[in-house]
Amino acid sequence: MPRSLSPAVAQLVLVRSHSLIVKTHVLILLALLVVPLFCVTAYVREIIAVDSALDAVASFDYAAGRADYTANHPFVPFSHRHGTLLVLSALSLGAAVAYGSQRTNFAQMVRQVVNPDPAYFRPVGMICYWALMRLFGLNSAPYHWLAWLLHTANTALAYFLLRHFTKSHAGAAVGAMLFASQAVFADLYWDFGTIFELV
């Protein structure tokens, strides 16, 4: 925490939902581990299947994923067939490099999952807390109003993105309503110590 913040603001910032932090870190760990691992195993399994098909004097049908003895199928590179997996793997590994998890050993990663007070500084959320503290002190109503305002803005953004991708006003409205009314996020919108998840 920066030294310029008062203990009251520091206490306010550190009031966070432990289960939400654990869930977020577990999802990040899964994304960093599962997607590249799935891509590698799919590639290895396919190499083994193609090799066994060629050993059996057959060609490999990439669409069906099996050996074919009746036709000669052309070779299709792995990157053409599984481009999405490769892009997701590259994004996952890029995020790991960008956010420094490659310098973190396994014990530190586990500690970050179970520790409700991560040591990194998030300036946008801290600026929100700093401004609210300067303007309203410890009055909780403005903190709640800001959380609901951010939730409303996020819901509007979800609606516009869904409308853009689905080209349907009704579908976008249903998707935005589902996004707005998620019961699992109720703690986010009421507990003003979780402003970082809304920003």
C-alpha cells in the first residue's frame, strides 16, 4: 500500500471477498495451464494417429480424425485445423509473460490463490477509493452508488457488445439482463471493497 493513504482507506481497500479472489486466481491458473496443455496433447495425439495411419499404408482423414484406406487425403497443417487453439495458447502464454507469472514459483502461485491481500498495486481502483475518501469520507452511500454506476455501465457495455455480435436487439437484451442479474455477483455490487472487479 502507498504510504500516502490513511489507515481508514487502507482498511477499506483490503475488505474484499476471499472466495472471489480464490475463484479469480484459480480461473487464471486454469487458463494458463489447461489451454496450452490441451493444444499440445491434441497435437501429439494427432501425430500418433497420422503416423499409425501411414504405417498401415492409409491416408489420414483430418475431417473425420481417422485412417482412411479408400481415398488419398491431402496433408492439412495443424495450424490450419486448430488455429483457435494456437491463438488461445499464445494469448495465455503472452498473458503469463506480460503479468510476470513466469517469475513466480509454484509455492508463490498457491500463496496468491489463498492470500486475500495480494501485493500488487492497482491504480484505477485506488484512484476511485482516493477520490471517494477525499469527497465523502467514510460515508458508505457514495461507494455503493459508484459500484452500482459501474455495474450499470458494464451492463450497457455487455448489451452493446452482444447486439454487435448477435445483430439482435432481443437477444442482446436477454444477455444483458442475465449479465445484470447474476446472483453470484451480488457481493460485488454491494460490498464496496470489491471495486477492482467492477473497474
